[in-house]
Amino acid sequence: MLLNQNKRFLSKSARERIFETAVKMFANNELSSVSAEDIALEADVNTNAVIRHFGSKELLYLNVIECIAIMLQSSLISFQTHYYRAKQSFEYTSEEEYRNFLIFWFEKFIKISVKSILEEIKINNFMHKIVFKEYISPTAGFDVLYNNFLKQWFDQFDEFIFGISTNKDIYKNRIRTHALYGQILIFTIGYTIFGTRTGSKEQNIKNETIDSISDVVLEHTRYIIDGIS
């Protein structure tokens, strides 16, 4: 099995091997402790290949961050396409009716957000680790992640929170946005601990587990909605 995996890895182009190796090494180590030479050795290429394809270790890291942001952004774009189409055609006769419309789509947004993140963990937990590390200890990569994904995600959260809330205090509503983001982050990261405690491996995450976690996050979201609507 391991031999077959090695054969598949070595059959890939040098650029692909460098990128895949970098993702794993950046996820499992501090950025400062990973060198271009380390990546080249693991990817079975010479150091010049890393420089030729990506310019430097730092630029390679930013490339990894940008790819993660684009990957995460796809589910957001898909949601917004359907949401804004529904919003454009929605006709309401009262503020309460409009608030209920927003609550419906907000809950949908929460479930899609949680599921998309967990689905990515199921496929590749290394990328999720990098996102978590950037959120806790930002580097130059955080600006790339923020501008290419997080800002749009936070703006979407804000639209729902501000639209639902009867209290238009900007500061408090922004805190609620970040509190919800924190809940999603904690619950998705918490799967690793949950898997350890139950004896299951994180790469074997099951669809029913994804559904259960998204349901719990949604329950907590409803407490916030009840408090602001």
C-alpha cells in the first residue's frame, strides 16, 4: 500500500510534488522551521526546482494560502448565487416577514459553511490546520486568506446578523458575527479531539458525523438568533 502511494506521488510533476509536500509541512510545522531545502528533500527534487517553480519558500506559502482561499470560496459563491436570486424575487409585506426570510437563509448559510469545512477536512485536513494556525497566529498569509475569502464570509455573516437584529449596535453585532465564526471554527477543529476520544481517525470522518456537528452548530446559532430577533 505504502509502495503504491509512493509510486503515485513520484509519478506527479515536480511542481505538484513540491506543492503537496509544502502543504503537509506547513500544516505540521511552524513556518519559520520549514526551509526550501526541507521541502525539496521531501518532494524528491532539488532546491532549485522549488525556487524555479515558486520563487521562494515564502512565495510558495502564499501560493498555498491563496489556493486554500479559492477552494473555500467556491461554496460561498455557490450559496450567494442562490441567496441573492431568492432575495431579488422575494416580496414581503412586513419587517417580520423579511426577518423570517433572513433567518431561513442564515440557518442555511450556517449549515453549508460547517459542512463545506468538514468536507474539506475529510479530504485534506492539512489545509484546515493551516487556516486555523493563520487565524490564531497571523502571518503575511493572513492578508491573502482574508482578502480572498474571510472578508466575504464575514460580510455575509454581517448581512444576516444586522438584518435580523432589532438592536442596530454595530459593535455588538460585529461581536456576534465573530462569535459565530468562532463556534464554527471550534466545532470543526474539535472534531480531531472528538475523534481521539472516541477512537476514530479524523481521516475517516463519516457523513453522519458531519451532519451531527452541523446540527449542533445550528442549535447554538438559533440561541443567538433568538437573542437578537
